[in-house]
Amino acid sequence: MTKEIKKENKKYYQCEICKFYYKEEKWAEKCENFCRKYNSCSLEITKHAIKA
């Protein structure tokens, strides 16, 4: 389950496995599912990651 982070009055979502942050929860969920299944990150998913 992704983690919701509030920072400077904005919401971010974090993959609990690789710890990348996303603006949209759907990308964090996709990232976490991929990480869990393949024990690796997907470049197609992580290109949506942000610096929080």
C-alpha cells in the first residue's frame, strides 16, 4: 500500500519499496506493484517520479 505524504500543503504518494515519490497515487501503486513482482524498478513508471 502506498504511503501518502503531505509536504508544504501538497500531497505526494510514495512507493513503500523503492521510496520514489509521485504526484498521482496511481503511479505510486503501479510502481509498488512492479517493484514487488520483479524486485526492480520500471523506467516507464519511474519517469513519472518527482523529487519531493
